[in-house]
Amino acid sequence: MDNTKDSSFLPGRRKASGVRVLEPGDGLEQAERRAFLQALSSHGMTLSAAYLLSGTNAFAADAALKTMPISERPTPTLAVGHIVRDFADAYVELVRLLREAAEVEHALMVQYLYGAFSLKPAYAAIAGYGNPNSHDLLGVAIQEMQHLGQVNALLVALDASPHLVRQDFPYQPDIYPFEFNLEPLTQAALAKYVYTEAPVAGLTRSQNASPAEQQFLDQLDRVLGSSTRPNHVGSLYDRIIQTLQEYIGNTPKRSGQMKPWLAKLEEIKREGEDNHFQFFKSLFLGTHEGFKGIKNIWSLSPGDPAYPSLPLATNPSAFVGHAQQIKDPLALSLAWLGNLHYWTILLLTDLAYADADPTYIDLAKQQMLGPFLSLARHLPSLGVGMPCEPLSTGYAPCRTTAARLRFISSMVGESNQLAHQLTARLPADYPLAVGEAMLSTLIEKRAQYA
């Protein structure tokens, strides 16, 4: 099949069905809301136009809508953040939004990881050491991993499938204010991270703002330029929380099980809009203590030894023939080995959710904290970062658990074979024994389904 003429297969093109955002003042936005008001009016119902158009609570009209024949209901209107609602059914809409949130969290995680491993050894305190926290890049990446886990746990609680797929880089979904890229840490990259983690009102100019805050906003505007859209990831969680509230209202029998998720979603939103925002702001301004007091650090030439990051390739690929294929043969082989471990982690994680078996999460952690981490730290010395490319089969490629275990065993076997072929070129801390141990565990698991 030739996909070259289909725009959905072109790099950087988003899915047509993805979360869509209308910018303030967009003609379609106003037309859609006017159509909503007109539809209510035709059925003798009224709703404050100012209240509706403010976008503060798009679900206020739900009771009125439910009295209308389905065929005559208007296109669902917009909610906080001007995110377009696709489905009137709260359950379907909630599952859709959670799957989009999973993709965003996944993409944030790998971008932050790439930035962390691009840092020079002198800035190890900023890169971090692998503990979840909001003070270093690895810590923030792990928290994004935890967010991804929470979103998938909620999907499973809703009897939906977990979602560990994300799009290839570059990738530009409307909910995100800029294009996803795997790139080394620079002030331009940090400006994007500051923007996306910011609370909705966090970058609003005020006459009462301090000179330092005004200077920060001026600098952020200069670095961002005009390439961003007026939206933040917190807007997506606002919408998810509202939709979950609606779903709980519609299904009182599940309210006891679902209500605790509201607080968990609020915590995910708070962690991003408060802790992560302040962390990335300190990196952007160069005030983080890990910079050791170097003034105007981002003004240094990238060739200066004190400049924080290495000049790694952007969006590298370990797929032979890809436009961004890694050229160095050794780096290419190690990056492909890294992809195999990355895919194994996601395959195991998906199976853990599907089977509710913590054994698979434990195996995924062994892969992540062992061979994956070793390669991710080593690859920058060869001029590239870990590509973390998507697996074309997805992470639930087989119908039964037995078949999925066979698939995962093959993936582990392939990575183990390649690692042994590269033994002399592996980083010193690469745990070669992990592959054999994992294959042994998977054989035992497969025996249960024989």
C-alpha cells in the first residue's frame, strides 16, 4: 500500500480525530456556540448567552439538552481551554480524552528524558538520578510516567483498554501548544516546556506584576516567538475532570468507585501547573542551583564548555532508511537495542494492565532501570540520544495473553541476541544478565497458558 499521497502518514501531521482546540475569537468557535443557543431557543429553553460564551462551564446546559430529541441536539459545544467536544455521551468522550492525555504524557516523558540525557556531566544535578521529584529532569520525567500510569489505570477502571501508543516525532496535536520534538536541552526547548506546563492564568500579564516577572514574560515571548497556540496541557485535564463529573452524575452506581479519581486528576494537574512549571521556569531563567551560579548561562555559545547541553541530533531514528537515520554504525546499533528495550517496557506495561498482574510491571522496571537507562546515558557520548520510536504493531499486538507473552519473549530474545553481539561495545554498566533472567521468567509465565 502506498501511503505517500495520504497526508495522515506525513511526518508532523496529527490524527484527524485528535483533540482539537479553537483559538479565542475563531469564527467557528462563535458560530458553534450561536448554533447551540439557537437550538435551545427553538425548544423554548433559555440560557444566559454571557454564561455560555464565557466557556466557564460548558456542561451547564446538559439537563436542557437531555430533554431534546437526539436528532435535534446541536453539535456539542466547547469547554475550558476551547477543546472541542466530539461526543454527547460522557463515557465515550471521557475515554477519548483519556487516550489523548496518555499520548501527551507519554510524549512529555520522552522529551524530558531526552533533554536530561543531553546534559553535560557538570550538570548532573539538573539531569537527576532517577527518583521521582520536581527538582530535576529525570525526576519530572518519572512523574510524567506516573501520570501516564494513572491515566491508564483510570481507563482500565472504566473498562477501557490501556493506551501506551504515541505518535512519531515531530508530532503536533492541537491540545499541545507547539510541535513535539526529541531535542537537546536549550532555552528554546525550555520555553516550550514552561509554556505547556503553565497554569491557564500563569503567563497573564498584570499591572501589579513585579519587574522580575515582567522581564521573565518578555524574555519568554522573545524566545517563543509567534509559533505557539494559546493553550496549556492543564486545559485537557480540566476537560477530563468535567467529563468525569458528568459521567459520575449519569452513573450513580459507579460514583463510589469513580469519585476518588477526581482528586487524583486534580493532583496530576496541580503537579504540572505548580511544581513542573516552577522547575522549568528556573531552568529557563538559569536560576536553578544546578547551574552553580553561572550568570546568563543560555547566552553562552553552544560550543562553550560551560554550555549546559551537548549538540545532539533532533528526532534521531534507528530505522534504516528513515530520513533522520543515525549514520554512525555503532550508534545506530546501540540505538536500535535501546528501541528494543523501550518497546519491551511498553509491551510489558500494557500486559500488566490487561492482566492485572504486577509481575509484568516489575519486569518493565528491570528493563527501564537496567539496560534502557544504561544505553540512554551512553548514547549522547556518540552524538545521539535514545530515539524512543513508536512500535508499528502497538503494545497489545495479540489477542490472547499466551500470544502476547510469546510476542514479548521474541522481543526480549531479539534484544538479548543483539546485546551479546555487541558485548565488547556496550557501556560498562549494561546489565547483560537481565535478558536471560527475563526470558526465564517469561518461559515460566508462558507455561501457565500451555
